[in-house]
Amino acid sequence: MIGLTSLILIIYYDFLDSCLAHLQGKFYYHMSVFFDKDICQGCGECLSVCPGDLIALDGNSKAYLPEPRRCWSCAACLKKCPFSAPALYLPPALGGRGAFLTAKRLGEKTLWTYNGPEGTRFELTSDSNKTTGY
Ligand code: SF4
Ligand code: SF4
């Protein structure tokens, strides 16, 4: 009897876990990175720096994330892309709904652009040597 109860509990928790993963995929999609397909040149540089091997090129040689919910927003792909094609969604509580960051390499510096609700934009730079490599 205890064995049957344990089995039911395992199946139940497995079901709940699947539901949670599904919901995360649906609702936390925008908490990761997206790639502007009009800008992406398909050079593949971002693929080489993603610590999770999460980026792929589609049939048109445009970067995309097959499993966006696995992205942990390290921003390595943003800093590496020579064309500023990747963008990082910010949590709504931090940047406002739909806010995202883009990055541009400027030698030893990275120029970050905040793109917020209703067209708000501002820029800041960071020293690439003082931030993590990924
Ligand atoms: S933000 Fe980091 S983990 Fe996410 S796709 Fe870019 S390089 Fe990979
Ligand atoms: S580095 Fe930029 S341009 Fe190159 S594949 Fe990645 S997103 Fe596209």
C-alpha cells in the first residue's frame, strides 16, 4: 500500500514539475534574449561564447534560441555580437514592461543602450575588461 502511495506521489510531483516547466516556458520567455533577425548577419560569434550552448542558426543563418527558458541572461552574446543583434529583456520591475538592453562593442568598452517603455532610451558604458567574459 505504501509502495502504491509513493508511486502516486511520484507521478503527481512529476506532473506538477512538467506543468511548472511548461508555464515557465510560456511566461518567462521574455526574461531572456532575443535576436533581431534584420540585423543578424549569421557570423556565429555569439554561438562560440554562450556558456550553455543555447544559440543556434536557423535555415536563413539567423541566430535564435531553441530553448529560451534555459538562457540565464549572462549577456555574453550581447557583448560578443559585432552587429548588436541580440537584446536582453529586463525584468519589468527593473526596466518597465517590455524594456530591453542592447550592447555595442567599442574596443575595450561596451556601450549599453536601455530601451524602455514609450521609446525611453539612455546609454552607459562599461569596461569590458572588468566584466565577466560571459
Ligand atoms: S545571455 Fe548568455 S546564456 Fe543567454 S543566450 Fe546569451 S550567451 Fe547564452
Ligand atoms: S554574433 Fe550577432 S550577427 Fe553573428 S550570428 Fe550572433 S547575433 Fe547574428
